[in-house]
Amino acid sequence: MKIREIFSKIRKGVKAGMAAATESNELNDSRIVYLIDKFMRSDQRKMMLTGEQYYRVDNDIKQRKIMKKVNGYNQEETWKANNKLAHATYKNQVDEKVAYLLTKPVTFKPEDNGNGDRYVDLLKDILGKHFQYQLSRLGYEASNKGIAWLHVYIDPGGELRTMVIPAEQCIPVWKDKNHEELEAMIRVYSTTVWQYNREKEITNVEVWTADSVSYYRLEEKMLIYDMDQSMDQNGPVAHYRNGEEWNVWNKVPFIPFKNNQIEAPDIQFVKTLLDGYDLSRSEAANYVEEVKNLIFVLKGYGGQDLAEFMKQINEDRAIPIDDPEEGGVDTITPQMDITALREHYEQLKRDLTEDGQSVNKDLDKFGAAPSGVALKFMYSGLDLKCNLMEAEFKIAFETLLYFVDEYLRITGKGSFENIEVELVFNRDMAVNQAEQIQNCTNSKGTVSDKTIIAHHPFVSDVEEELKALEEQREAEGPAWDIAPSARDDGDGEE
């Protein structure tokens, strides 16, 4: 082998080693700090905070100031009418969506009717009665922030628990571009501690991977390893404790519940429309308050500053007249086109309903008691929006079942990994009850009683209703066990 070829191979080996070192996906301290800084400045996190802000009806209109340039500087004209009418349209849309999809109890439907029923009973026992409430919280979180995170852990009593973590605290490191599997999760949040009788806010950082967890404090741009939380007398801590030993889930114990495929919050689709609606309604209120349909004509006031004049009119409701013969003030009353203004914000209102995919409540079109096709048309936009969330939540539920199966295995309650359970969402749609009851009655003998009961408007829990019917039949006894009433034939004998 020639010397040139030897040097060429050595050079290629060095380059390959350098590439392997620089392209490593290992999360070191510098990369963690970089990812935190990038996320904190990202548009994604800003939109999360905006969604939370608008859900609290703290709309941008509340920060509005009426400014004017004076001598080259912006100056607020505090004397002018400045109504700040923040509308709760977005909050109503989110409440409507969550109530429609997640208010009624979900149903766990096993594919295997044998061992599957036992699995469902264990599942209900583990997730607890508050799982429906937690689903609602996840719905609000995902709607406002685009994605919600459910943390799975085992408490000191050995029980499986879940906790909703605010999305603005979570920095996911994904394995793939489709955001289907986590490589790691970085959680950043602030707490307050006492230091020399003074409160001090510290920034905590947790780094979770499939086989470890580490705790830090972030001071400026430096990560400081938190030895107290990351270690105990037996060594490094892990995901959960089983007896005296720490164990791991072999999966990052954070489950993403996405709002839609692009992880976008609902506010992203309606914010500009809502800002325009707030502004137009506030401007209409300003017109009324300032009586802007009056135009003042000054006579003999050539040196009078118009801004000062209008300020004096608004504050004092009067002006002094120095020259009663030549000076004076007249008014012209033009016709303000209030119809155009009303049409503008009414169109904005319709746009908000359409783009926000909320229920169309226009009774002029559907009447006071819509039914059948009309109701479905009213709910069509909301159905489309909820379909996207439902699909993502079902995928997240499958991930949750992985942790439930692991918990059942380590606690010796059995192996249920091969049993599939579908999460069925029971939507709370407004119905014409009389029409639906009639349809249920007409379906008797065509479909099963269970299907009829599931669609009856008075039934909220199908399984409970079936049990109640069975108990009722047992209490009444079979029809053949009831003696027929005595009949009098008119001969005095029975």
C-alpha cells in the first residue's frame, strides 16, 4: 500500500470520527441550555401564552392607547374616549368544543369480550373517577396551546398517577419529524424559595429520557446539577420506585395530547378576526361617547390649537369667548353612516363563527326548534374541529395504555398487552328529544336494545342503564309468573 493511500485512509477516519462527535444527539449541558433559550423565544411558546391570555378574555384591546405625535414624540391622548371592549368569543368557542367532546363520560370498548372486560374494570380502577375531569383539562390545554402533556408516575403509595403539565413548561425532543415518539423531555418551571428571610425565584430544569431523569437549576446560562433531587442513598434516582429499587418505564413518561396534526392552538385561526371585532365595537362606543357627529367651526380662533380645543371641550364641556362679536363656535351635524359600521362588525362576527368552527346559532335560518339535518348542519363545523382532536387523543390514549400495562405487570395483576381497548367519545350534541325518542321507538325489533339505549336522550351511561333494566326485570319477575286476574262471567261464580 502506498504512503498516499495510508494517509488518505487516516484522514477519512479522522473526519468520520469528528462527524460522529459533532453529529451526536446526546443531550449535554450546552445543548439543553440552547434548547431552553430557543423555546423561550419561539413563536410557538408565544402563541401558547396568547391562547391562555385570550381564554381569560385578556384580549389585546385592553392594552390599546390612542397616540398622537407632538413635536416628533408619541404622546397618549388620555382625554379622548378609549373604550376597550374585550369579547369572550374565543373562550365561548373553547368551552363549547370541550363540553361537546369531553363532558359526557367516555366509554372503554375492549375488542376481546372475555378477558377484555376484566381489563376494562382494572383500567377504570387505575385511572380513577377523575379521569374524565383530567380529559377535560387536557382538552382545554390542547385547545389553548396546541398540545397538552400528561405526566405518568407512581406515587409513594405505589399507585399509578397522572398529572397535566403546562405546555409552556415542556420542551420535547422528538425522534422523528412526525412527532410520534419522544427522545427526551426537558421541563422548565419556576419555584420560590426562602433565602436569608427573602423570597427568591429559581428556575428548575428536569431532563427525562427513556431510562433516566436528571434535575438541575438554571442560573443565567449555566446548568447546575441538583444533587439532592437527582441522588438518594442508593444512587441515582429513576422514573419510579419499586420497593427500595428505582426502575424506569423504558419510555419517556410524558404523553402528548395534540389539538390537531400541526399542533396549532385554536386562537391561531381567529385572533386577527377577534382583534378586529374588539376594535370595531370599541370604536363604535367611542363615537357615541365623544359625539363625533359634531364638527366644530371656530371663528376668530386662528391661533387656537385644535388638540387643546378638543381636550377642553371633552374635559370642561365649555370654552371661553374673548371676542363675542367676531369670535364664536358653530357646529355642523353630518350624518354618520352607522349602517356600514354595523355591517362590518356583523360580518366579522359571522367570520369568527365560520373560521372558529363553532355552532351556527342563526335561528332565522334554522328556526326555534331545529331537528334532523338542520341540527347536523349547525354542528358541522364543530364536528370537524372535534374530529381532529379526537383522532389525536385516541393515539395518546394508546400510549397511556402502555404505562397501564407496565404497571399491571410490575404489580402482579396480570399481562394485558395483547388486549386492544378503544376509547369512545360520547359527544354532547343538542338534539330534538321528542324526535329522537320516536326514532328509538320505531327502531324496536330492527336494531338491538343496547344500540337503542345508547341513542336514547335520557341515558348518559349505557352500561349502568342496562344493569338497571336487568334489575328491574328481575324484580318484576317473568310475565308467566303473574296470575291472571279473576273474571266475573255474570253467574256469581269466579
